[in-house]
Amino acid sequence: MSEERGKSPAVVLLSGGLDSATVLAEALAAGFGPFALSIAYGQRHAVEMEAARRVARSMNVRRHIELTIDLRAFGGSALTADVEVPKDRESAAMAEEIPITYVPARNTVFLSMALAWAETLGAFDLFVGVNCVDYSGYPDCRPEFLRAFEDLANLATKAGVEGTGRFRVHAPLLTMTKEQIIQRGLDLGVDYGLTHSCYDPTPEGLSCGHCDACRLRLAAFERLGMADPVAYAGS
Ligand SMILES: [Zn+2]
């Protein structure tokens, strides 16, 4: 325990998806003592939160906070309003434009919450599972955005202004393909059977197998010659 306490604290945004589980493992591997933050913001609340809880329990997190910021009050996305989630799209179509599953300013909102908790904890390191390979169009997944947020964090906080430390945003998956992410996670001992990626799960929590998130994930496991350990509807 004393060794655990000696580790630098870091706040890790944990959605319960494949990427965020891998990022949590990266934070542990980098020697941080992670505090996991999960934000319930839309339609998939329950299924995602259960996955986040399972992942947090399976890894050595110091504390897990579940925060509700219901972005359905704003709507504007297939993940926060009654808009159909696109199905069976080819990867070329996914890359063409910013998809309807984009949630307005989500990463800014989430990183702001992570920053607020970090400053409270005396932590200066934020970990986030953004990736600019699969959806090149997401504006808040770009390295410029992450650098700008880092600058903002150092300007916006007492800890930053007083110079007790410098905030850093870690996005270790930024330029990795989904296969590389899975391979890296498996090397770090991530159990992907605990995660959830689907945008449109069944009421029982089974993944649909047809939304962009399911298709990217299934294709990556297939290319690695592995079966995806999560349960899909109709299989
Ligand atoms: Zn799905």
C-alpha cells in the first residue's frame, strides 16, 4: 500500500470502452496511481457505466468516480438524442465526415471535469483515450486540441498559476490503429471482455454488431485473428 501511495496520481477518463481500458492500463504501466473518472452523459448510461465499473475493478485504480452530466439536455448527437445510429457503414464512409455520433464539445467537457478533479487531488496528469486514426474528422481528438487544452489547464487553475506543477494531457493511443491498441492492451493484461463499445446496445446490453464502433472493433479483432470476447446480439 505504501508503495501505491508513493505513486504520482493521475486522472484517467474511463468510458468503459476498449480505448479507455487500454489507456488506464497505460497509466498503470507508466507508474501512475490512477483515479478513474466515468461520465454518464447520454443514452447508454447503464451499459457503459457497468463496463466502466468492471474495468475499474479489474485494474488497480485508487478511486473511481461516476459523474452524471446528462448531455441529453442539449441533444445534437445520435448519442444524446433520438436520432438513429448509422449502421453497416464502410470505413471509407466513416472517415468521410464528422459523424452524427459526434457529441458537441464532449472531450472539452470531459477533460474539464478531469482537470477539476486532478487539481483537487494535487494531480497534474490527465489520461484520455482519444484517437485520430479511425475518425479523422473528430475536431476534439486532434493533437492541436490536446495541446491547447494543456495550455488552458495551466492558465485556468490555481495549481497551474502558482507553478506547483505543469498539467499534461496524455493521449497514448492518439496515432494507433485499433489493432495496435488491442495488441498493446493485451500485452498490458487488459480483459476486453469487460469493455463495451457499441453505440446502440440491445436492452439486455448486447452489442449490436453494426454501428461504427462495433464494426471497427470487430474488424480489428478479426485482423488480429482473434474473436472479440464481448457478446453480440444474434450470435
Ligand atoms: Zn453497435
